[in-house]
Amino acid sequence: METLGVKLQTMNSDNLVSIINTNDGVVTDLDKNDVLGYYDKANNIFYLNESNQPINRMRFTVAHELGHYFLHSGTLSNQFRKITLRTDVIAPADPQEVEANYFASYFLMPDRKILDTLHLTKMMFSGEELVQDFAEIFAVSPDAMRIRFKIFKQAYPDMWESLDLTRKLF
């Protein structure tokens, strides 16, 4: 991250909310347990909440913030959404949050690696075992892997069918 000129700093929920309230003014409806990350554009620092997310979730949060950094700097920067909440990951309302989630998904679980890994497996697993195994391989949460598989299925329907994944997954 430092090669991009961006620093990454981890902290607990209370300190992160304090920084957000200092930089953005007091955000009254902000639940400290909901805050995953924050990008301070003025100082070019990604703040990461280390107290409410496992390592695979933190990896996704960092990749998500990188998505904002690459996709939303420049002309869209004044619309940049600085606070990333759990609700944004599950059902984002802001199109830029959706884009950052897609960026993180493709960054951490690229098509080529999914294809290669699918070809290497014997596909003897049930659907849930496949999701769990791939989540471990890519070091992401099972939920992130399920969502990525759904996107993959749309992009590669013939491959999906040839590997008989519809019967196993969705």
C-alpha cells in the first residue's frame, strides 16, 4: 500500500469512530460495531477496524478500499463515501459501494484462479464443502465466496454447466 502512497493503520472500533467523528463531524447514527474501514483522503490513510472482523474480512475491507482508491479518485472524488459499514457489504445502496465490492471480489478471487482451481479439483465435494474449501483457498469468507461464485456463474455459464455445478450450488 505504501508504494501507492497510502498508509494502512489498524485500530479498535472506538478509536476509528473517534477519527471519523473528528474528520467528518459527529455521525449520530454510526454504530461502532458496524464500521469496517475508513479512508482519510486528506492524509491518504486507510484505517482498518481490527476489533470487529476476522482476517479474511479485513482482507476484503482493504481490497474494497483499494477499489475506491483506484475507481473513485479524480472527478468522482467529491462523492467518495468514506465510511464503509457492514450494511454496505451486504446490500450496498450507493453505486460506488457496489463497484468497490466488485473490485474487491475480482481482486481477491480472479476468474483465472477460480477456473484453474475448479479444473484442479475432482468436484467430488458437495456445494457447501466446495464453498468452504474455495473460501479457505482464497482466504475470504464463505459469504464472499458464494457471491463470487454467483458472479462467476453468470460470466461462465458453459463452464458452470460442464462442471455440473448447478446441481451442487445454485
